[in-house]
Amino acid sequence: MTDTRALPQTTPTLDRGGLRRVLAVLCLTEITSWGILYYAFPVLSVSISADTGWSLPVIVAAFSLSQLAAALTGIPVGRIIDRIGPRAVMTTGSVLAVPALLVVAAALNLPIFYAGWIAAGIAMGAVLYPPAFAALTRWYGDGHVKALMILTLAAGLASTVFAPLTAALVDRYDWRATYLELAVILAVVTVPGHLLGLRGRWPHPPAPTGAHPVDHRDASHSRAFLALVIALSLGAFAAFAGVFNLVPLLIEQGFSPSLAALTLGLGGAGQVLGRIGYLPLAARTTARTRIVVILAATAASRALLGIASTTLALISVAIGAGLIRGIFTLIQATAITDRWGATHYGRLNGLMSAPVVIVMALAPWAGTALSAWTGSYAHAYLILAAAAVLAAMVATASIPRVGEKGPGADDPASQDANCPR
């Protein structure tokens, strides 16, 4: 076991101006990367199918494969960031993303189309949330929760900015030209952003603050880590299968397509409110309480969507579900530091995030399959609620035992000391 007790308790960090620069750059590059690499696809998928003759399920499968590639890439990416920092990794990912999109845009057959999306997935593994979370967690130290909240608030604008922009471009040109123009934006914003904006000395990893420092191998093989991964994966399945199937559910309940889409957008506004409310929640609760309560709330929101029938009730629950989802994102972002500290954050977060990303990629299909199997979207949402209940039950075991503890994982006083007010 590696003994990290000799490491300094307070690691050298960027000055205040450097920290602001890093956060501002990551906010800009995450909006751009998420908007172009992720949210542009749902807007363009129908146009791609109409132009190429490839079926929509086959096209979506290519995108899901990219998410699998992103999940697997995240494991070595986290290890590398722990060692040398985010600048080289995220710059390389940005550079790779540009030709990957060019391959997608130029693809005349499915093998090339799939190859382009696999390359794009590898790039996503190096530029989306997990590496950005690792960067802010190390550089910001005890102030990382506030920085993560700001980042996720900003990145929440990705679909708001790039979905309508993508729609406007494809209306004027075609999907291939749209991806070419988006690739130019990606290159102009993210490559110099990561190369120039993430400069600065990478701090030494902080020493564990608990009485029993743990090696990353011990943490990743522990009962608590396994329970955490299972709980977050089940929670992500319930949350994201619900999001992607919300519009069909609402139409099934008598909503017009436009009102269903508006309700989905209101859920996004609720997500922003949830992220704003995370700081006071973190200051007043333990890690165990937070994850169990939010997963239980996810279960309740899915059940209510499955049984509610009035327009007002469905809209209200959809907004509440978005609020819960916003908190869930930050619970995932802080899960490692809450339990094992920031010493091996990149490595452990990569291992934890991989199955969660895979589940998120499969969730839209799985939700649709459940609706076909049960005969309605309402019944499918009741199954999603059951999955979230199981997640909440498993989450009770996601706190390390005393000998595995990091920074007071289940001690509210210790957590409150580490949470910015």
C-alpha cells in the first residue's frame, strides 16, 4: 500500500486569478464540448437518417457506442490527470474531437460513420465532465464544491445554446455542413482554451485527512466503492431513462408535442435550481444522507410521473424531477472526495464514472423497451421508480468502514468544515 501521509496537507495551488481563469475556461469549453459532441446529435439524427437512408436505431447505436468509448477512455484519463494534470489530456481530446467530427460529416457508409463516432467518444472521455471535475477538485482544494457547482450550472446551458444553433444550421444547410461548421467552432474554442487556459503548476495530491489513509486499490476494491457504483448506476438509469422518455410519456397522457417539449425544458430549469441548492444541502447533511435522500426522491418522482394524470401535476413533478437530477449530478461529482478525499480523485472517479456513463448511454433504449414490454410509458416509469428504490437501499452501504475512511465521510461536522459556505 502506498503511504501518502508524507504528502503536504496543504498543496500549492494557483493564485486567485489563476483559479478564476481555470474555472472560466472550463465553463466555456464544457458548454462548447457538451453542446457540439453530445447535444447536437439528437437534433441532427433525423436529418442524418433521411439523407443517408440508414435507420434511426442504427444511427443512435453509433452514438451509444461513442458513449461506451467515452466511459472506457475515462479510466486511463483519470489516472493520467492524477499524475500530470488536465492540460495535456484535455487539449489532446479537443484536438482529436475535430477530425472525429470531420469523419462523421464525410462518412458515406456505416463503418466510417461508426469509426468517426468511436473516435469522438474517445475525445469525449478526455474533455467532458470527469476530467473537468478532476481538474477543479485538485486545484480548488477545500473550495472545490462551489467550483463544481458553478461549472455544472454553466454546462447546463450547453443544450440551450447549441440545440437551437444546430437546428438553425441544419435548416440552412444540411447535416454534413452543420457538423463541419460545428467542428470549426469546437477547434476555435476548446483547443486554445485547454492549451492556454489550463496552464499552471499541478499541485501535489493532498494527503488523506482521516486516521487511516487508503491506497486507491484498496478504495476501488472496497465494499463501499462497489455499493457506490451500483447505486449511482441504478440512479442514473432511473433518471436518464426518465428524461429521454418524458415527452412520449406526456404525449401518452394527452399532452400536445409542443407542451410536452416545453415541460421537458421546464425540467431543465429545475435542474439549474437543484444545482444552486446543493451547497446548503451539503453543509447540513452527511454523504450517506444526501445520496439516499436524492435517490429516494428520484424514485418518488418516477412513481408520481407514472401515476399522475392531470396536466398541472405532471408539469409540477417534471420540474421537481429536474431539480433532483441537478443535485444528483453534484452528488456524483463529489462522491469520491466525500468518502476518500481528493488524493486519488481522477483515478477513482474514472473507475466510478465508467459504468454510470454506459448506463446513461443505454438508458434511452431501455426505457423505450420497458414501455413496449409493459404496454405503456406510465408502467415503465413505475419500474424506473423501483430501480431507484433499489439504488437508495444499496447507497446505504456506500460509506467506507472506519478503516477505509477518508475525510469524515459520514461525519457531518467534518464535512461541514470542508464545505464552502
